[in-house]
Amino acid sequence: VCADHDRASGEGVGPQEYVLIKLKVLAFPGILAPLEGRNVFLAPATLRPETMYGQTNCFVLPEGVYGAYEMANQDVLIISARSAKGMAHQDHSAEWGKPKALIEKIKGWNLLGLPLSAPNATYDRVYTLPLLTISMGKGTGVVTSVPSDAPDDYVALRELRDKPDYRSKFNLTDEM
């Protein structure tokens, strides 16, 4: 968090507050197998939680590095290491300032196609899809997708839908 007086310019602007959306993981393939039986979530950060009714999928960066972090309430969030450290400094870890990594270095590739349950979405399940423009230094590195409100989401989904070769590069099936 950048405090008001830490800025070289823009004084008077407060920090942005994000809302985490907990997308429950419904399957535990490969590297995620040790987490089966736990409450595990991909946790995108958003400035617009009111749009979650239109959520169709979740995006991760295929080359991004994520981790599975246990929170103070025993839930496990799959997020970037940077965001886990930030949450640990906001009393979301069992020990203040120290994120507890259950699995480190999960590549985004390992999360692609993962079925999720999204709160308030009209779909029973949504899937994790690739987005190559995600910044791992912003939010959690996980992005919720609401194509009706975000042109970039719409374009990314169309590209996956209209280009079967591109979709197969990420081992995605038609229903995803």
C-alpha cells in the first residue's frame, strides 16, 4: 500500500481498496492434489464486486507463478506471493506478516481448465482460462471475467472461442 505522504506527487489520494472474490476450486488435479478436502479458492481482486452476477470465467497468466496460502480462517487461497504477503500484513494470516505457503510455485499452466464455483454467477461452474496481459504485480494475479462490463474480457473469450488451435494450445475443451 502506498500511503498518502509516501508519494512524490498525487497527495490527497488514498489507497485503493479491492474486494476478493472467492471462487471455490471443484477439482484437484496434479500439483493441487494435496489440497483436496480443504476449502480452496482462486481469489481474484476486483474494484467492481457488483458485476459478479455476469461472471463467465476466471483468468490466470499461464507463465505466472502462484501459490496456495493458508489464511487465518483455514481457507486456502491460490494467489500471487506478493498478494499473500500483503494480506499477511492485514491480519489475514495466522501469524502477522508471514504468509503460510502450502504449495509454492504453481504455474498458471497448472490452473488452466480448473472448474470453479463462482458466488452469484448465473453458471453452476466457471473455468480458469488464459489471459496473457495479466500483471502479477497488481491485485492477486487472478482475474475475474465479466465480458459484459470489460471489453478486454470479451475479446479474450472471443479469441478462445473462434480459434480452436489457440484453445488447444492451452488444453482447453469446448465446454470450458
